[in-house]
Amino acid sequence: MNDEIKRQTKYWLDKRAKARKRETAANEEVTKCMERFFSLDPESPNVLAANKRPLSSMSPTLVLKDGKPVLALGAPGTTRIITGVMQVISKVIDHGMDIQDAINAVRMHDDFGTLILEKRVPDSVIAELEAMGHKMNVGEEWFTFPCVQACERKADGTLKGAADPRRDGKAMGY
């Protein structure tokens, strides 16, 4: 539903800008929405203009094995979405972790050359990364974003849902 709303909003904004030959819409709420996806700075490559797409990190993901879906996941979370989703995928596929354990595991994000880490990363790892020359920013105990939600299809065909404790998701089934 949210993806459909976003798609329709982007479509409407594009049509509105073309029709009025303007770069902004009058509605204050729509303007707030636009500011989240577009820059209003005319020098920015992401400036609002007709026929432009907004900056987006949305990455709903379906992982296939032998052509069949084994993992579906996604997350809200601004620019941290892609790194959060990929860290969970890597923990499940490359390290054999349970989907819930992978979602619960500590995360880090490269924010334009500065590594942002959850406080749960061991001090020894932080010291080793600093010794390698990384700029560090140790954030909160648990990131607020991204909040990964997932569903895994097990080898026997059963489904396992997993919700991120960082926010208000729940895994439920019937």
C-alpha cells in the first residue's frame, strides 16, 4: 500500500509540475512530502523538476534460490535501507544465521565516509576499525532505522516471519 501511495504521489507531482510549468505544488502537506524526496536547492542534482525521479533508497527485496523465493524483506529507513537490508541478507546467506537473529544483529552504516555503528558493537572492533583509518560515529544502542521486516521460506516449505525490534513491527502468521 505504501509503495502504491508513493508511486501515485510521484506521478501526481510530475504531472502537476508539467501542467503548471512550476517546480512546486501549493499544498503545504505535499510540499513537506516533496522536501523528503527532492531538494529545493536549484544547484542540487536532486532538485524538484518535471520528468525527474526523487532520490530513493527503497529496496523491497526478493531472494531466489533455484528460481524459487526463499527470502522476502524490506525496510523503512532513509539512506540506511540498502545497507540494513544487505547486512541481513548476508547474515542469512553467507553466515547461515536464523532470519530473526540476523535482523537482531548489530548494524553499521557508511555515511559518506563515516562509519555509523550501534553501541552494541564491541569496543575491540571499534578500535580495530579506527586503527584501519575509518572515521567513526558510535550511535544509539539500536538504530531507529532501518527497521527490517522479513519472511523466509524454509527448505520444508514452512514460512518464518521476522520483525525488527528496533521499531514497532511484528511477525504473524496463520
